[in-house]
Amino acid sequence: MSIDPSFRPRARRAAVIAVAAATAIGSLALAGGSASAVVRNNATTPGWPVSADWQKYVQSPTSSDVRPVSVVRTSGDVTNAGALLDPSSGQSTTLTATPQTIQSSPVSIDVATQARYLRLDVTKLGLPASNDTGGHYTQLAEVQVFGADGSVDLAQNKPVTANDSLENFGWGSKYLTDGVTDTQSGVARGWTTNIHTDADLGSNSVWATIDLGSVTDISTVVLWPRTDTLSTDGQTASFPVDYTIKTSSTDASDSSFATQKTVTDQADPPAPVMKGAASIVLDYGHDVGGLPIFDVSASEGDPTLQAGYSETLAQIGPEGDGVSPWASGDSKRFDTYHVTGPGRITNPDIQGGERYEQITLTTPGSLTLTGAGIQFTPPRITADTLTGNFESSSDALNKFWYNGVYTAQLNQVPANSIGQHWTTSAEGLDVPGTSAGVGLLTAGSGWTDYTASFSAKIVTTQAGWMVRGHAAQKGGYLMILGSAGNTNVLQEVYQGADGGYQTIATVPLPMTIQLGSWYDITEVVSGSTVTTSINGTEVASFDSSTFGAGRPAFSAGSVGFRQFSGEEGMFKNLTVTGPGGDLYSNTLTDSSAVADFDVPGNNAVPLILDGAKRDRAVWSGDLAVEGPTLYYSSDSADYIRGSLELLGSWAGSNGYMPGSMPPQTPLNTEPPSSTRGGYSANYSMYFVRALADYYQYTGDTAFVQKEWPLVVNELAWNASQMGPNGLFVTDSSTGADWDYYDGSKTGEVTAFNALYYKILTDGATLAAAVGQPAQGQTYSNQAVALKDAINSKLFNSQTGVYNLSSSVTNVVAQDANVLAIDFGIAPADKVQGILDSIKSSLWTPAGTLPFSSGYQETISPFVSGFELNARFGSGNTSDALQLLSNEWGPMIAPGDLYTGTFWENLNTSGTQAAPNTNMAHGWSTMPVSALSKYVLGIQPVSAGYATWLVQPHTGDLAWTKGQAPTPHGPVVVNWSHGTGSDFAMHVEAPAQTSGTIAVPTFGGDADIRVNGQTVFSHGAPVAGTSAVQSAALTGDYVNLTVAAGTYDIATAPASDGTGVTTPPVDPSTPGDSAGSGSTITPGTAGSSGGSNSSTTAGGSNLANTGFTPWPYLAGAVLLFGAGAVLVVSMRRRRRRA
């Protein structure tokens, strides 16, 4: 636009806003600075905040090979560790390991008796391992028993019985006397109990009894502690605190034991020390994810390289942080490699979230590395490819936005990027474990009667195969050789059409099955009978005609192999013979054989997961937050579409949707054949919520049409769960929610009903999109009735908040109340009172507690994200910004917990809630969409931004600028706010759209000029203007209705013949549109043309909240970047009576 030469300020009214001012932080002040004058060439010059600094906040790596940025520490014989930081330097790092020894500190107990049976009886458990704080255990590597001379361990290799023993993962009661006094990785660990919620067991003690074989003299009992990890206080993990040594000479019944020694308040033995290993801990600076790589230039001896991964420094160790994802990626948080020579080692499975990596040489030898890193597998969304952006005068808000974007990015899985890892060699087909399950021969779907013969070898845990199998995990007969802790069984399993397993029989084998040995397998499938033979001996058979209801027989299907996570098997020489001859024959030693199978483990469509570290699954509830994050930033809507497509393909015939799905699960192309249920009704409903958001931001009617039957079925299922009070009712099978650790909430639960109301309104919108107005009206009518029931039966007029449920009325529930506000259920006159109650009852310096009492005090950014929306959406901007500071502030603070991403949850001290907490969790990214939607002010009104709204919530910010991607091109907004009502805004709207620009009045009676024309004055629209279609005052905003185009807007005092200057707009603003033809002269922060101007620290409206500022933020300074200044001439007009 051109500047109207008559539109100039009077000098005495000029207010100059220094948008590059610095602001000192009190409670993480989010506001910009106060006004100051800037003189250019001895004249006050109007300008706009200019800054191209948003790119510096982008967290994404620019290269697919990510390298560490620092060495944290080394241990043992390590030379030149820093060479790993820069592979281009030509230098190398050498680790040398000698035979390892463990310096452990056992506890000896003197007893003087004769007995055959010795029992360790534990009544109080010790501190758990630092990577497993979900409960308490007793864990010991070994128990030794000595006579008077102390020369012979009387207990070694003697049988052990226990009333509580985990027989898995290398643990087992038999290892308590195996002669191994340490629990290092790769060898038997020892004895562990199962998990216990409380350390103090009281009368419910745990015990292990050793049978010494005969009555003998006993002098000393020695307890050897766990040595492969440390407890939460840095000492020995899970060593018993209160325990008794008991003995019996007759039998092992409880009444026969006599107490020999009771120990109370046993101090933790000193921490074990590993000697001989060499290790390096590397720091990547923030969370990364992908395939670990190691470049080996030389090796000597027989070195074994072990790499462990952790998001936090406190948890890093040789085995990483011990947290394993159940759905996808590497099944454990460490990997081992037997190095035989130079070359690049690339891990086959994704390690999804790690800032720290520990490289350890665990066996004697030396290893020289020229590089270590991570091949980044998420999409690389750099500053050049980011289609949305955000920048404000608050450094903290900028970090919130871009850290949230990176959190979602780490959880994005491009199509076909997980990869399948079936490999062949001269030995055969290697099938590693995956949660996706069975890989079938693609040619065998119509095979009926046949004989399949092959050789199988268990590499890890067990080996499995299937006959009469159906594609996409839709059923078949599964045989599994071995089970956890016992290889000498054959499990016959029925896999139903829903993918679920039902045991047919578990058959003891007449031979001993050894790990690493080959066995010849024959499966004869004839009619309804399936018979298994091993090495020519028939070992099992079943007849499907005897199956009961709910287990329909399969008359045809293919042959395949199956390994689950944590398992590995090998197969060779597969031949399938039918009545007419060979149907298939292959040695399985050539790589071409892999193409014959529908190999599990890959993802056909782009997806987004819940967490980078775990669960690494697609969760429907998380999509409700991750979707808007992507729509406002990278415009990666295809990742939400793919996730919805996967979840929807596995919907139950009753309409119930799966809450989660492993990403490598194949898309189901067959109609639903069974009902679904269990876990969470809310997570079933979130499918509709996420689909509605997808449609709103993309306008993709075709996809809505495809998924429409699922919406109808879901809402029909919901309607079937209504109770007599007109409210949705949950039971123990459907009442779980985001707080899985709190158990199910049953009955008429407000949060569930609020979400049901929202998806009814969503259903009405989607019905209109697919041309089903009658169905849409039905949903609208149901929504009205449900809203009335929620307000009449679940709102508590005495407390002024919604009850958790109709039966739990004494708890303030964050989710119930913020969802009622965010979804438009709460009456307008109740909203502020509800928000005030949440603040007074639930707020802490680290964020909002989810419940006032009765539930775990774990702060959830997922639920608090909806509170952000509720506060911003109701005009409670100052508290919304304070909530951002409280809850997300700890996540952007520098230190060992910093990951550049948002955490799954946190505790009331503002730190990691638990060792398994995801430090990059998609459901915590609501600040991205909240800042773009409310602070920048951009949101779609109709699908695909056909119509839109720009309505900034300025708070104490000096300026904000950015853009939101739309199907038509970006909507660009820049606004600046000075003191009082001083305000200016630049908006660019793409073609084929129209919308409303809501200009804040800040309580004043401001006049508004658009592109040089006065469009609103003295509280009313100005007739005859062509700049806008209409203007109307609504609350504290003047709504301007406009078509596509570019708009420069300024508020001004009432026209008095002198006018007011419209500030020019920086042509370098997002969208690369110059707007007007005005010239801008960039300046530095707070100065221009060599003349300095003072900046005054802005006061924060957060200062009077009663919360103590975080110590790591106190005294810090937020810099708003270099930029020019904006001059707006303005005065607040007194409202007329």
C-alpha cells in the first residue's frame, strides 16, 4: 500500500514502541518491553519489528547423519574420545578392554546351626533400580551358604523354591545358587521377585528356600547384590531392608522353619564397581532418533561393542535407561555387536528417543572408531521446509513453539521407514522379532490341504510358524517352539480374525530343545486336523472341528514364520507339497526368497506415534493434540490421515475403535468381523475428534466420506452406552483414560461425557460434509440433550465446578472442567469461576495437578493443553501464559533434563515424573497450536480455511509474527502492541478464501484504518469504505469481514482532521510479501542510526500470582532479536455514556 500523506501524527501524541526491547524475567515473563523512542537521522521514523531469527529455534537436524556434540565422560582405557564428535577430522577413538571383574560388596550373616533347608524371608524391600521406579523388588545375584571352614559353598547348584519369582528376562529362582555372583548383562541375573507397590510387605513376605540336600553344619550365609545397575540413590538396587534367615532340618513347610537371625534396616551395600571395561558417554545436545551407526577402522582380540541409550543423563548406563517400547523400534534400549573387522555397523532397528549414548567395550580386545552417530529416520523438517512459523517478542514462547514442533517431528514415521529385517545367509532365513507378527508366503492364500516341511532354530527365546494363515494378521494356526524360560514345549495357538491369540494346547516335548540347534519340522494340514512332527517324531495334533463357539476353523491359508519382539528364529529348506505336487520350495538362503513373503514390520502409510522412546504406537487420543501441531507447523496432514486410516481399518463391528496400534500393523482391508471393547471409551471416541480436526484444517471431504461409516458406528456404540439419566456410562472395561496408572473411572464420568458431546457436534459437521443432513440433525439433537444433562446433573452449584462423576463429588478434576469449557459445554457465566477454582485448587509452580485428591499427583501436559485452550479461548490470556510458564517452562530449561522436546508428564518439582517417562511425547505439544491459534491468532472457521478468523490474544507481548499453512497457501499475520490501545497488524490471506480480522480494542474506543481507509470510528462502521466488507464491535474486538488479500491495519484516536500515520510493514515478514511499497530500514535492538535509546524492563502480569519463580529462570533476560521499531500514534478515547 502507499501511505496517505495527510495521515500524520501530531508530535505530542506520538508513542514509539521499541519492539526489540529486552525484558527481565520474574516468573518467566512472556511479555515484550515498554515503549522507547528511536531517532533516525534526527527524526522519529516509523518502522515495524523486523527479525529473521525464528530459524534459529528450529531443532531439526539438517543432515541425515546426526553426530554427538560433546563427550560427557569416559571410563577405563579410552584414547582421544573427542574424535567421535567430528568424523571429518581424520582422527579416531580407541577403546581397550581387559578381562572384566566386578568389585561387589556382599553381606555376610553369621548363623550357627545345623539344617537342610535355609530360607531367606524378606518383609521390607529396598530401593529399586534407577531405570525401574514403578515399584519395589527383592533382587539378588546369589545366596551362598558356608560351613565352619568357609571353603565350600554348600548351596551352589542346589534347588531353590520361592513364593514369588519372575521367571523371565534372565531372572529365575534357579539362578540364585548357580555360582555366578554378579548380574552383568549377557549372563544369568539371579533371583528377582515380581513388582510390589509398597516396600513394606508386612505379613505378606517374599521368600526363597534352598534345599541343601541333607542336614549339615551352617556357619555363614552370604547375600550377593545385583550388580548390573544402581538404585535410585546410587547404591545397590533392590537389596532387602528387613529380612530373616530361617532354617529347618525336617521339611520345607512354613511351620517347620525356626528363625536364626533377623535383620532390620539393612543399609545398602556399597555400589558395585566394574573393572576392565572401557566406555564413553556421548551427548547429542537434545533428543534424536533413528538407526545408530558406528564406523570401525580397526579391531584386535575379540571385542564386543555395546551401546546404550537414554534421554536423561541420570539413567544412562551400559544397558541404556532400561525402558523398552512395546509397539515398534528396537525392543530394548541397548544393542551389542561382535566386531570382527573394519566397516560401518548400522543397527537394524530404530532407537527412537535419546540424548545420551554410552558406548562400552564389554569383552577383552580393542576397538578403534572413526565415528558414531544416529541416522535420523523421522522426516527432516528444517527451516527451509517448515511451512508454518511463529515468532514473538518472547524468547520463551518461541522455544515452546519450536520445541513442540520438534517433539511431533521425532514421532513422525514416514511411509515404509520402519523397515523389515528378514535377512538370508548361507545358514538360512533369519527372522528377528517384531510386534507385527507373522510373515506369510504371498502365494498360499488358497492352499487347503498340504504338508509343510522345513528346519527351524531358536536363536532367542522361541521360534514360531503358521499354517492356514491369512494376510494382515487375520487368523491362522500358529505353532511356537518353546516359551519364556522353557524351550521344551510346543504351543499350539489359534489366532482369530481380530489378531488375538487363544491357546489350543501347550504340549511338553519328548526331546530336549537347545537354543542354537536345528530341528526338522513337518506340519501336515489335512481337513480339520493339523499335526506337528519334530525330527520325524509326531509331537502334537489338534482337530479344529472340536473348537467351540467363537473359534471358527480355517479351511485354507498360507504358510509363514512368526517372531515377536524379543525373540529370534532361523529357518531353512522350506517345501510345501499339496495333493498335486510341490506348491513351493526354497532353501531360504538367497535374498530373493524374502520377496516371496509378506514380511511384517513395515508401515505402508505415514504415521505419527505417541512417544519417541515408548510406546512407539499410534494412539488415537494423542492425535487430538498432534494433529493441530502438524497443521500449524509442517502441514504434515498425511501423517494424521495415515494414522486414522490404520486405526479405522481395525474398528470393531460394534463400532468400538482401537485406542492404539503398532505402526507396522498392516492395514486391514477386510470388513470388521468381531466386536471390540476394553481399555478406554474415550480413546475410541478420540478417533472422531481427530478426524473432525483433520477435515477442519484440510477440507479433505473424500477421506471423510471413506471414514464416514466408522463415525456412524462409533456414535451408535456411544449411544448404546447411555444410562437412564441421559449420560454416557463407563464400566471397568471402558473407563481407563490418559491416566492409565489411576485405573478405570466408572459411572457417569464428566470427562467422558464432555468428549462424547464434542464428537456429537463433530459428527454433525462431518455429516454435512458427506451430504447427510438428517443424520447430522440427529447428532445435533443428541448433543443438545447431552449438554443439558451434563450441566444439570454433573455441575456442582455448591463448589462451582463440574464433578469428576455423579458419584465422585468431592474432587476437583482438571480434565472434566477444562473439557467442559474447551468444548463449549460450560455456560458463559460459569467459565471464569471454574477457571479460578482450577487455579486455586490445582495449580502448582510446576503446572496443574489433574485432581485435587485421591489420584496420583502426576502433572499431565496432555490435559493441561486443553486447559491452555480453555483459558485462551475464554479470554483468560494472562493465566494461559502463566500456565505455559509453570508447566512447559521446566522443559525448556537448560540442564541434564533438557531434550529440546516436551515431556509426557512431570512431577510437582518440575522434573521427570518417572524413569520411563517419555521426554518427547506428542500429546504434550498443545502449545504449538495454542500459540498459533490464539496468540498469533489464526484459525479455520470452515473446512480447509475456506473461511478463517484472525483474532490475536496479545497478553503482554510487544509483537508476534508468523504464518499458518492452508490448502490455499499461507495465512500470514504480524501484529504489534504498545502501551494502552496502540496496535497495528498486517494480514495476508490466500486466494479463494475469505475471513474475519478481529482487531483488539483493549477496552478503548479506538478508530481503525485499513489500507489507509478509516473503516471504524466512534464505535460504529464507516460507510462507503472499500477496504473491508463490514465492521462490527463484538466485545473487546472489532470484527472486519474481508476477502482474500493483503491488509495493513492500525488503531487511532477519533478523526479530528489531523489523522494518524499507518505504520509501514516490514517486507521481509513471513510469506515474503512486501504488503505496501514502503521502505524499511532495519536497526538493532533498542537503537537506530547510531543513537541509543533506553529500554525499560516490562512489568509482567504474572508477578502477582503467588508463585515463586523458577530458580533457573530468575534474573534471566529474554532478547527479542534485532529489529526496526514501530511508531503508532494513538490515544484511548473515553467511551460515551
